[in-house]
Amino acid sequence: MGSKQLVSATFKKKLSSFAALREQINKGHFVLAAAYIEFAEQFTALYDEAKAQDKANGTKTHVESVLELGTLDGSQLTTQTISKWRKIAEEARELKKNQKYLPSSRDALYFIAKGVEKGVKISSLASRGELFPDSTLTDIKRLIPTEKRKAKKESKAKGGGATINIGSEINAISAIPLGLDADQLPSAVQKLLHKGTVLLQVKIEIDPDTNRPLLIAVGYGV
């Protein structure tokens, strides 16, 4: 890319240092969990600096240079991947304090960082024997509360509430009939309705695991 010549010498040095860290992760020279956290911090800082420099100079070359190094396997960097690195960087202090308990994968660290943001204590999970360096992503997702699980717990605590994932998607900005045949609803929903549930709210929520919109029915009065 000939336009890379527009990248400043000082910034090139930072890129070289960042590329060296990337290579060390690939070769396993560092404890991976610590290296991933450091990678997230450096990537986020470089990416933000690159955007500022490109904006000031009317170029795109600084951001392009950082994005080329933003994945560890050479695949195309996505907005979702950038968000994951940023979340890890935001919670880096707490992650570093407890790095001996952490799995060495980006996605695992991302979900743990989301948990830290919500008040999850890594040391508490480790002391209860629930978090290990070899914990799988599935294990970690079970440990980290999502908004859906939180809503279910609050509903049960109030008594008589139930949250059901209908599994349909809807695009609307105002109240409209859903146009759903009751016989085609999931059996769990039909059971609630047959028991006289008063359906108070139907809303769209984003599934944290798939990032897709889901139609959620919240019913009370069983």
C-alpha cells in the first residue's frame, strides 16, 4: 500500500512495537492471558490515536495500518472484534490483578470483562472454584449474568412473572398487532395464556450471545 508512506516516523515505531507484541502472542512467548490484555490496551490506544491523526491530516493510512494488526490470525477485522478489544482494555486493571485465573482467549476475556463491568468479582469466582485458566467460553457465559437472566430473576422474585423468548423478530416503532396465530406460539407461551396470564409487555431485546433482536413476552398473573 503506497499510501503507507504518509504514516509518520514516530507512529511507525509504535506500530513496530505493537507488531512485535502481536508476534510474541502468536509464538507463545508470553503468558497468553496477560499478553491478550496488553494487546487490547495497545490496540485500543493506537486505534484511537490513529483516528485522531487521520482526522487531523485528512488521511486514512494510520487507521489502516492499525487495523491490519488488529487480529491475531490475519483475518479481516470487524467492528464487533474492535468492540471486544475495547471492552477488555476498559477492564484491563481488574483483569490484570486476577490474570492467573483467566483463560487465554479473546472471547473469554471479553465476556469476563463484561461481567466485571456489571460488578462481577473475578477473585470471588476463582475462590469458589468456578473460574479456572482452562474454563471454556460456555462455562464463562454461565457465570456472567446477562440482562435477560437478570430480568428473569427479578420477575421470579416479584412472584408470578415469567419471561418467554417467543423467538420472532419484528420491525416496528409503534404499538401494532403482532399478527401471530396463538396455535403457532411456543408451548410455554400457550400454557401461560391458557392459565389466564395477563400479558403486560412485549418488547425487543438484543441477544448478548448472537447480537440479534428477539421478541420477548413478559407475562404476569399466572
